[in-house]
Amino acid sequence: MEPSIAEQPDLDWSQVRETVRMLYLASAQVSMALHEGDSSIESLSNNFTGMIGNVNTMTNALSALPATEENAAIIEVIEENSQEISEHMQQSIIAFQFYDKLSQRLSHVTHALEALSGLVDDQGRIYNPNEWRGLQAKIRARYSMKEEQMMFDLLLQGGTIEEALKRGESSLHDSSDCDIEFF
């Protein structure tokens, strides 16, 4: 793709090419954010794995202590704190799972932006309705979450962004399937 000449347009200047550049920029920014986030999540995951090992080591060490009256209070404090640490780690793991869903959604956005950019940038495809239907089918096929599919369908049927967001949020809250999955 040629460099932007938006500041000094000539007769060959095209709004479509400028739009494609901006779509590619948005895609690149989302991809970079995902990459940075993945590195942080990997580091946090490794830290939590280490903490789980530490809690297990403490628990095992407790079982080796003689059960005397002097040790009873110390053992109780350590057991209570170990339990609390385990609960916090479980809550953090759930937060990681929500990050994973966010990451998947942003990955879908990146894919859609890149596919849209490719279509808009191709004069042989941009005015072909079959190409647009194919693009839409390709984008929808990547959605594995029900709320994404519902939002996509509503928007293609002429719904507004606000309606799609409400339907997506209501789908999340009404879902009897509350399992979080890693993708």
C-alpha cells in the first residue's frame, strides 16, 4: 500500500485508501494491546502457580508440626491464612478467565478489521454483494460466544449499537451456563 497523501491530496487521492489505513492502524493497535496483555497474564499465571506451591508447602509443613497446645494457635492462624490465600487465588483465576474472553473478543475485532480492510481495498471485490455476504459469514463463523453471535445478527438486521449491547449484556446475565472457558 502506498503512503498517505491526505495532507497534500492529488487527483489520485482516495478516501477508501485512507479508511483502509485507519482500519489497519486500529487492527495493529488492538493486536499490540493483546500481545502486551498476554505477556502480563503469563507472568501473573506463573506467579500464582508459585504461590499455590508455597501454600501447599506451608500446609504440608503444618502437618509435620506436633499437635501441642503451644502450636495449636499458630497452626490455626496459618491454616486460616492459607485458606484465605487459596480463596483469593481462586478469585484471581476467575479474573484471568474473564481476561481470556476479552482477549478472544479483541482478537475477533482484529480479524474483522483486517478482513474488512482487505475487502474495501480491493476494487474487484468492494462492489460485489457476494463478497460482503462472504465477509459477514466469515466474521460470524469466528464467534464462539453466544452473545457475540446475537449482537452480530441484530446489527445485520438493522439494530442499533445500543440495542446490540443491551441484548449482549442481557444474554450474559440471563445465561444459565455460567462456565468460563479458556480459548
